[in-house]
Amino acid sequence: MASQAHKQRTVRRSLAVGVPVALLAAIGVGGTAAGMPVPEGGGARGAYAAGTATLADSPLGAFSNALLPGSVADDRGIDLGGIGSDICPAGRKGEFWTVTDRGPNGQIKVAGSKRRTFPVPGFDPAIVKVRVSGGHVQVLKAIAITTRSGRPVTGLPNQASRDEAPYTYDAKTPLSYDPNGLDTEGIAQAADGSFWLADEYGPSLVHVSARGKVLTRYVPKGLDLKGADYPVVESLPAILLKRKTNRGFEGLAQLPGGDLVLAVQSPLSVPDTAAGEKSRNARLLRFSPKKRAVTAEYAYRFDAVDVVEPGEDDTSELKISALVAVGRDRLLVQERTDKASRLHRVTLPRGPGMLGSAWDETATSPSYEQLEDPAAAGAPVLRKALVVDFNKVAGVPGKVEGIALTGRDTLALINDNDFGMTDGPGAFDTHGRLVDSGIDTTVTYVRLPRPVRG
């Protein structure tokens, strides 16, 4: 049998001569996981990992240039990864739609301040269809996300007034902002084959055609985004302009009736950054594609950070990354840090919730984010019930950002491997090539002890 290193070299040589990416991915090299079949019954035991599959190594430049020729001149030795921003079923058993985030990025401290680096600025976020088979994650199809005129949206920040300044891989040379740029973090497929994506920059909800063209980007009122090559509609609550940097929309789920639910990844910075860093009060929004408007806003309260991750004491580490619809008005909500993750079930009540209330006004004092007991203060906090603590499930990777329900009692989890990047000046060698973290993109099946959907 050929060695793993030989298989990976074969993939790189094949990509160099233009073999289609989908065909190469179908080879299935790089699988290192158990690949066990998912058992038929959960029995009396608790939740357990029933199988794991791994994405093969393949050069990012070849992947990108197959979608948009000439978009990436130098991938700096980075492989395809980062497809774990979200996951949703694609119809056939074992097949899923996933989405990349904005691409390889990191931070390097210069003169005491952190700079955001984009080692492959030509990378374009993509929707990626995969098949999980045995121990392998195979790429079946990839769709580049493009503007109205067919240009790449890129993953670069939009506005100097709101987003981090982008720099080259070594944090020495500034890059240009791009009003088209998207940091895609959530995905759902509509009945007509189009896609809905959650974006962190705006934050925004993005409607994309089945071929990847941005149809409409819904942003908060007052964002004033100029220069985008697609329709931008200011229809989301203005309070969302107070999102923490890099903590916009992350979770996205589509309810059976067609409505969408979005999660702001972290508490808003209302009235200021310090309040947001200390807060455990997050927000979910319900969006009606038919009305093209937000119809409800829900109050959601995190567990204490040391409950989510025992031993952690920094509340600002709390995030929501995944939402899963499990009924007409029921959701699974993931609470996580980069090292730990728990999943709760909530039922969405009728009515607008906090939408349009005083909690949507920045002048309200104390703000919703500052409340220690928001329910007692009149904020309609969602009641939640713990479904599974992934910290207690052996085999679940770190930084799980996407969760899909594949049956009544089985979850598919996908992690974000950050394209193998780490922060700091040691992320690249003296030749500007990636020093890979060794973390793979994986899909892990978790069987629950009881159904979460009737």
C-alpha cells in the first residue's frame, strides 16, 4: 500500500497538471479517522462519536484557480481548509453543503498592536459540497461566491471605519478594503436551490443564487456600505452595528416553514466594548424571506463560561457558531469556546420578542447586554435545555463551527481548521511558506441517546 506522504505528493502533482479538483477529492486520500458506520440504535449509553472522516490535503491555489482562473497567484503552501464554518444536509445520505469563511487569516503583533493578515488575498469564499464516505471527506462540487458582474467577492474587510485593516502575510504591507468582501460563516439551502449565507462583517444575511452570484445582501440600517457590486438593502436592526469586531452573524438555520434564524456570535458592544466583553446576553433574529424583513428578535443567555469550558474565566470567549432547526419553532443552539462546546434546545415563542423594543436602542440604560438577570428585567429570554455536552464525548474535535442533524438522533459536526494557520510571526517560514498547524478538517458523527426531532 502506498504511504500517506506518497498519496499527498501524487495529489499535488495531479493538481499541477490540471486534473479537476472534484476528481482529486474523490480519490479520498488523507483519511485518518475511524470511518465506522453509524450504528442503528443509541441504546442506554450516553452520546458518543460514531465515526470521523478527514478532508484530504490539496493546494488552495489549485482549488481557487479551478473556480476563478488566476485568482490566486501564490497560496504560500496552504491547503484547502476552512470549509467548516457551517454544514447542512445536501439531500443524499452522507452529502452536505459547507461554506468557507473569508480565507486564511491570522494576527501578528507589530509595535504592540495586532494586525490582521491575509496571506492569500485573492482567495474567494466558496460553497463546497462534500460527501462523507468511510474515513474520507470528498469534495464533490465547489461554487465560487461572486458579485453581480461575476467578479469574486473576496474575503477582505469592507470598511475602514468598522473593520480591521488588512495586511499581507507578514503584517508589513497594507491591503485594500473591499466593499464586496464577505466573511461567510453560516449556510442554508432554500427550496429553489439558492443559498442563504450569514456574514460576520456587516453583519449581514446574504442571498446567493444556485450558481453563487450574490442576489441581495441584507445589512443593518445605517451601515452605509458604498461601492458594492450587488444590491445592498438596509433592513436589519440598527443595533447590530454595535457588533464586536469579527463577531457578527455566525449561526444560521432554516425552519421548516422557510423562515431563517440567525445568531449574533457574541454579545453586542452596548453601550461599549467593556460591557460586551463581560456580557452573557446574546441575540437571535428571525428573518422572513417572503417579507424580506426581520420579524422577531430573541433574547438568549449563555451559561457561565466555566460551565461551557471548565477552568476558563474569560466570558468574552463565549460564542454561538451553529444553529440547527429540529422542528417548526425549535432550534438547537451551540454555545462554545475554541476548546469546548455544548448544545441546547430552545423553542421560539410567537410574537416579535425584543424587536423594536427599548433593548434595540443604544441609549437604553442599563442595556440588555448589561443585565445580570435579563428575564427579571423584562427581556423575554429563551428557555433552554441541555442536549449534549461535547466536552464529555470522546473524539469530538476542537473549534466545531458547523452542526447538522442527519436523522432523529444523529449529528454531523464539522470543525474549522483555520486553513492550518496559527497566529504570530511563526505562522510562515523564512521563505513565506506556511508552517502548518497539523489540524485537519473533519466531519464527526455523534449519536445521541435519544431523538431531538420527533
